[in-house]
Amino acid sequence: MESYEAILRRMREKYEEKSGSPPEDVSDAGLRLQILAGELYRLQARTDWLERQAFPQTACGDQLDLHGAQRGVERLGALRARGTLTFSRYIPLERDLAIPKGTLCATAGDEAVEYETTEEAVLPAGQASVDVPAQAVEAGGGGNAAAGRIGTLVTAQTGLNTVTNQQAFTGGADREEDEPYRRRLLAAYGRVVQCGNAAYYEELALGHPEVASAQTVPREDGPGTVSVYVWGQGAAPGQELLDSLGQEMEALREVGVTVSVKAATAKKVNVGGFLKTRPGAAHAQAEARAKEALAEWFGQRQVGDPVYLGDLSRVILEDPAVCGVTFAAVTKDVPAAAGVIPTLGSVALGNGA
């Protein structure tokens, strides 16, 4: 795109060519040229923006959402982390103690994250603790919490002494960013969705924000059967989601077809080998960047995808500080398998200088 200075210079040169003298900056003609050059630059910038928003390959933000709406592919919204809170007393009571829905708890620290119970509960008489389902108050990945991180009672609840989460809170995810959303949208343009074909069932599954990937396997359990494997946001889907998807697909399936919705199985891929770095490059930093790049690449894998050493090499060698990578004998190609999604396991990349 031409800069404001280039537009103004070209206009001044043309003015001088036509009039025989250059325009003064403070003259009427000079001021007019500056104002006009600014408006032309704004018009050019707006036109450039419109050209980028006209195609899903380059659109961004709300305009990318509009392209997705035309194809029926919605951006995934933020999800709340979910888990179980354990409320306890030092000494059991002789009566039942009600714990209202919406009771607030939080993690410790300056940037505390709050969680709320999602149903009414009762600590029975004679018992010292009770487990209650709960979720993060705010949606997003920041709501995921390791076991034991939640320990503050925010809501004043007479009769309760402590709270904790014995298991991790998981499932929280941020609103889908442009690039992963764009990849899903462009993939949808490449799939022909017709009632009953593989893409049809995958689209039904991906219509749920909790589903990150889906794979259809026809006739897996015999003629007239369809298996749909699904994977959640970084974890296997819960039984509640599988049941909901099963009921939906049962209502929308072809006549004479039996549809089974199953959770995909994660296969951890351990990456071991050696990095050769360029002179002056720090190996520790190169290894850290390689781990981040591999984690991002594996985060984009879909159910049924293979993993090839050539792909891993390409991901690692995108770092300009790395000039070579050698994989250990235990790190091998992972072939595609129905209902299996590859995930990153351990990464150990020694100094191969």
C-alpha cells in the first residue's frame, strides 16, 4: 500500500509539472494537496482492508465470523472449567447442613479465580465432608486448576470449615482465536456435507463448542453402522456430552443406520533426539522453543491424524537457531488409526552439537 508521503510527493511533482513551480507547504495549493493526500491514503487503507475481509483466507475478527456463518461454522466460545469441590467440617454435626447452589470458593493468591457450586447440596448429619459439582465463575482457560488449588470459602457459610478440590478442574477454554477458527472454516469449504456422509456426522458433532475434533468411521461395527469418534477441548469428552450427541444423531441419522458416538482415545507421542544449533545459539533456549512449537503443532491434530517424523522435523527446524535434528530410535512414525488422536508426551532434545 502506498504511503501518505509517497502520495503527497507524487501529487506535488505533478503540480510542479503542470504549473511550472513547486507548491509551498503553507500556500493554499500546498494545504489542499496535503489534505487531499490524507484522504486518498485513508481511502486506500479502507479499500485494502475491504479486500482482506472479502475472503476467509485473510479476513479477521467479526468479518471472519460472517464468513463462518455463511458456511455454518461458528467460532468456538469460551468454556468454563468444571470439577468437584469437597466441603468439610472438623467435627460432624448432628443435623443436616444445607449448601446452597452458587456457593462461591476461590484459589489463593493475588489473582484468585472464583468457582461456584452448580446444584444444591447437603452435608448429612454425622458426616464430615460432602462432594459438590462446581464450575468456574468466568469462562476461559484460566479456570483450569490443579488438584488442591481451591481452598478459600468466599461465601460465608456457617458450619463449614474447609473446602478443597481433590481432583483437577478441567475443560476451561478461551474463545477460539482467528487462526484455529480459520483452519476449521477452510477445512469445511473442502468438505462436501450431504445427509448421511462422513462430513455430515462430523459437522453435527463439531456444532457443539465442547467438541474440538470428530471422525466418522463407516461400517466399523458391521453393515449399516456408523461410528463417530469425538475429542473435547484438550481432553476426552464426558459421558454427558456423548449421550447428548448420540441422541441428536439418532434423531437426524439416515433410515436404517445405527450411529454410535464414542470418545476418541489419546495416544501420547514421546519425542526424543538431539538438536544441532547454529554457532552462538543457546541450546537450552532452542530446546524450550522446540517444545513450545511441538505443543502448538500437536494441539492442531485431529482424530485419526498420523504423526510423521518429517512433520516433527519441519516444526523444529522452523526455528532459525536450529540447523539440524536427529531423532532417537524410539521416536517413530505414528500411523493414522480410527478413533485415535495423537497428543504430545514427553520431549527430550539433547545437545547434538
